[in-house]
Amino acid sequence: MQLLTNARKDILSDARNDIIGGLVSAAIAIPLAMGYGMFAFASLGDNYFADGAVAGLTTAFIVAVVCVLLGEKTTIVYAPRVNSTFFIGLLIYGLARSDAPPIVAGGAPLILAIVFSVILLGGALEALFGLVKLGTLIRFTPQPVMAGFQNAAALLLFLVQLGNVCGFDRNMPFTQVPDHLASIKPLSVAIAAVTFAAMWNARKALPKAPPILVGIGVGCVLYYSCQLIGLGGYLGPVIASAPRAAMGTTILPYLADLGRSGDVVELLPTILGGALALAIIASIDALLCAKLVTAPGGPRFAGDPLLLRLGVGNLAAACVGGITGGLNIGASVANRTLGARTPLSVLVNAAALLVAGTLLFRWLGDIPRVVLSSAIMVIAVQHFDLWSLRLARGLLSGTASRRGNVVLDLLVVLLVAVLSIAVNIVLAVFIGVGIAVALFVLRMSRSVIRRSYRGDAVHSRKSRTTPEQTLLERSGAAILVKELQGALFFGTGEKLLNDIEAELRAETSCIILDLRRLTEIDSTGAQILLELESYLAQRRTTLLLAVGDRTTATGRLTDFGVLQSIDRANVFPDVDRAIERGEDDFLRAKGRSYPEEEEVPFAQIGLLNGFDHADLAAIHSRLQRVRYDQGGLAFREGDPGDALLIVAKGKASAYLRLPNGADTRLATFAPGTVFGELAILDEGLRSASVVADEELVCYALTKSAFAALAAETPSVAVRLLAAIGRELSGRLRAADRTINELET
């Protein structure tokens, strides 16, 4: 019973929070929806101001309901967005000033028919983007393209409000404001300034109050206070001051008129191009907003289902005279902050918007235009892209290459912004997409080579005899290693081939390509690897590939048949084993590598160089011959150290157990090398496990045997310790060189 009581309390608490969150977020969303709707329809004249405000509210209501019905489970609130409203506003502006005979003859009704057709089809295309899973691709639109479009939208949104701020009695384009300076009403400008300042500084004075409500509240009080004291003649009009145009409740009459006009074919390019451009803009904006409204630590939005829901919602909104909607960031954050947890809050928000657009609009229509425009100006300033400003500051710092990239990005930002405002909004979108593709190809075509080094500077982890190590340090540059990253495709592949061809001017016996960091390989990139192997084979140069396990390279090269065409002995899980193979081939070609399948004569062991026959006999008498099968454990990490071992035949590798339980290879010991030598020098435990890679034969010198050697022939024991010290110092020097090379 107590559990049921607690559950009932939790449900009631969640419902209460959802209702409060929905109502408060609606209070934030209502003025924004009205303002954006007015902005979209402003070019049609004063008679459409109120209809624009209603269209904005209708959009927010319809999109919210449709998204919830289609399965949206979050508390995201919806409303018209700056970028899509900017597009619609400029489209209407261009059509209203068009001298095309059909548009001139059709007037505002035909313009609305075209615009609603664009919005309707744009919603369908946005839904199609989500249905065919283009959300991930759209997300890759370069920042400069979106920044240019967003800055143009913010600037125009700000400028369009100037006529209302100046208190003109009718809607006036901002381009005509300088010609009517004498008609500006200073009191209206003063109210605008106070409203702007109140909203801008609201968070300092009233941290918990939504800034837009504070600004509009202060502005309305000032406006109507001036009305009461007889200063109404010095003020501008309210939203619904002009007679409303008879728009109707659906767009069917407009579409019917468009079909009867006989000009559909002539207007079709405008409608189709505009719809595609609007769908692209709305989709990009939605995916960007989805990142911003996600709660810290919350699950990421799935882009494709989001586009599908929004597209259907925008299509439905267009049917009843709405504009294009998207995610309302400020209202969504407020909704979540107030404790909303379920879609009930979104439906409460939508219901409040419906009431505002119907029952309450007679009072909402009395909001002064100057007040709402001042609030929209704040929103416009806040929508200027901060990344662009930081980019501009980057011109003063950084390298010449960095400044060059900054200049290119800024030029793209400026070009898209100018085209959007001064030329054609639809053309600007498609040019922006073209620039996006060009920038992608340009930047992806930069060198895929992350780092390049040769085998005289970086060696494998395989421990070798002193003569072998010396030879590798002197002549190991014949081994070339190239670490690749990014995408290997037609652009980067050709550059890789040119770079390798230049490297082959120096003696090169082996080229190792580390492909583990590649994020993509297309068919052209795969073919280039096959061509490279064939080309190198003609030059008697070996190509080795490090592809890793379950990496992009492994999957893509298997798909394209590359791994099946290249000898599996030349493909390795990591670059160290590839370098080891290159070193083995190089030493074998130089006749300096002792075959691992044969046992090294005791006198030829590198550690014992410089000892005469009597010394060797004294050491040999203290050694024990031990044998391990392949996979046999010489010793385990953490065991007490009691002997050093000298490899006479075969090879063994040292492994370290990582915290996650995996083993990582530290080194491989070839014939003639020594391991476990720290057992003679200190009392510590084994620092790693050593496993036989194949049949392994070793000479073991135990602590007790070394103590007996020191007692019997002290000089030999001292020289043996010195040899062990040289072995350790040689390994440290090699490791130091490798670290320095990789850091640079």
C-alpha cells in the first residue's frame, strides 16, 4: 500500500512539474513565435502582421502535437526558427518585388500560394531526408557555410525591426528608414532602448525570470503608461492595429488558385528550388539545435527520426497556413529546468499556444510592435555566430598556414551572408552547399600522412645482438614507416603515391604503411594500395601493412579484396611487428642475422663478446641449458627473479598485464640476446611475463651460479656485470631515440 501511495505521489509530482514547465515554456515561446511570424510576412504589408503572428503560433502548436504523436519522448518545445523564418521572409520579399507578369498579376494571394507550396514541399523533403537517413550526412555541413547563413539571418532579423522601433505608423522596409528620419518618434525609440536593456540585463536582476518576458513586460508597462498620460500620438502601433487580411484556415484555396492560374509550370522551378533549399536549412538547423538542447550527460538525439518527425510536422503546419518550425532552445531548456520529464509538458505547451492563437489573440494583438521588435532585436544579436568572431580574432595570431585557413573560412562566411541578403536566398543555399562540398574535398585532400620516419631512428621492440643493433642504427634508414590518418580516397591517395615516390630516391628496402588510424577507405584508395604493391615489387621493395584488429582499415580492405590479394605474411596487427619483419629481412639480406631455427654457438653470443676461451669456459660451466615448447612460460610477471636467460635458439616475447586484463607486448628476444637480467642485479620480482614464440632454447644463469662464479673468478663476474650493463644502456638509448623521434 505504501508503494502505491509513493508511486501516486511521484506521478502527481511529475504531472505538476510537466504542467508548470509547459506553461512557463509557452510564455517564453509565444512572443518568439509571434515575432518570427511577423518577420516572415512583413513584406506583404501591415494587413498581414497579425496573420504572421498567428502563423507563428499555429506552427509551434501543430509541430509539437505531430512530433509527440509520432513518438517523441522528450520535453523538447517547438517553434519557428530564425534561419528558416529568414529564408521564408526573404523569399516573400523577393516575390513581392518581382516583376514577373504572373506574380504581378496574382499579387499577395499568388505569393502566399507559392510560399505555402514551398513550405509544404519543404516539410515533405525534410521528412524524406530523415526517412532515407541523410541526417548524418547533413550534419557534416561546414561551419563557415552555416555561420554565413546564420549571421545574415541575425543581421536581417535585427534590421527588419528598425521600422517598428522608429514608431512609423505603417510597416516600412529598413532600406527606406534613412529617407524618413523626420518621421521617427523619439519616444518610441526610447521605449525600444529600455525594453532592449531590460531583456539584455534581466538575468542579473531577476535570475529566475525568463528575459524575454521581463523585457516585454517592462516595454508594455512603459508604452501603455505613455498612452494613459496622453502621449499616444508619439508612439507606434500595436501588432493588430491594421485590418487583417482574410487568409482562411487552410491553404487549399491558395493551391486551387495556383492550379487554375495556368502558371504552375513557369513557377515550378521557384517552388521546387525553394522547397529543397528550405528543407536543407531546416534540417541543418534542427540537427544543430538537437545538440544544444540535450541535457548534460543525456542521450544523444537520433538525427534521422528527428528530421522525419519535424518534416511531417512542418508539412501539417503548412496545410493550415503555418510556416516552418524547429526546436526552440530557450523554451526547451526552461521546460527541463522546471522539472518537466514527459511529453505531457510539450502537449501543455502546445495547448497554451493554441489558446494564445485563438482565445487570447485579441489581447496579444495589443502588444506594441516596438516592444516585440525590441525583444526580437535582442534575439537577433544573440544569434550572431560567436565562432565567426573568434575566427576573426584568429587573424592576429597563429602560423601563416593557420591564418590562411582563417581567411578562407571568413571569405566563405562573408560570401554566403552577402549572397543570402543581396542576391537570392535560394541561390545562396545551393552555392553554400556547393562550397561545403568543395571545402570537404579540399580539406580531405590534404596529406593523409600523419608521421613518417625511418628504421635508423625508430626500432622494433625485438631485442637484438649488439652487431645487429649497430647495423640497424647505421643503415636501418632503408626501412621507411608512414603512419596514415583520415580518409584514403582519390585525392589523398595520389598525394600518398607522390610522397612515396619521392622517398624512394633514398635507398629503401621496405615500406610500412600504418593504416590503423584511417577513418575511411574508398574503392580508389584500395586500388591505390594494390598499385603501390605492384610498383614496389618491380623495384624489389617490400610493402608491409599494419591494419590492426577490427579497425576501419581491416573491414574496408577486406571488402575491396586488398587483404586477399596481398600476402598475409605482409599484413600485421601493429606497426611494431611490421618494423620487426622489416628489420629481419634487412639483416638477413646483409648476412648479419642468425637463423632462428638454428642454435647460436655459445662463443658467438653478443653478451659474451670480448671474453677469451678460459672466461667462456668458466661462464659456461655455471649455466644450465633449458628448453621451452612454443607457448611455454619462461617466467610469470610477479614471480621472484632467480636467473637471467640467454637465447640460443628461437625467440620469446615479454608481455605486461594491463589493468583491463589485456596483455601488451613489450619486447621480443632474438637468438644471442639476454632477458631477465635484472634478477642478477636486484631482489625484485619479475616485471613482465616471457612466453616462447616458438621452440626456445636458453642458457640460464641463476643467482647462486653467479655467486659461485664471482667467488671462483671475480674478474669474469665483474666483466659479465659490465656486459649486462652495456646491454641495458643500449636498450635505454634505443628507447630514448625512439621517443624523441616519435615526439618530433
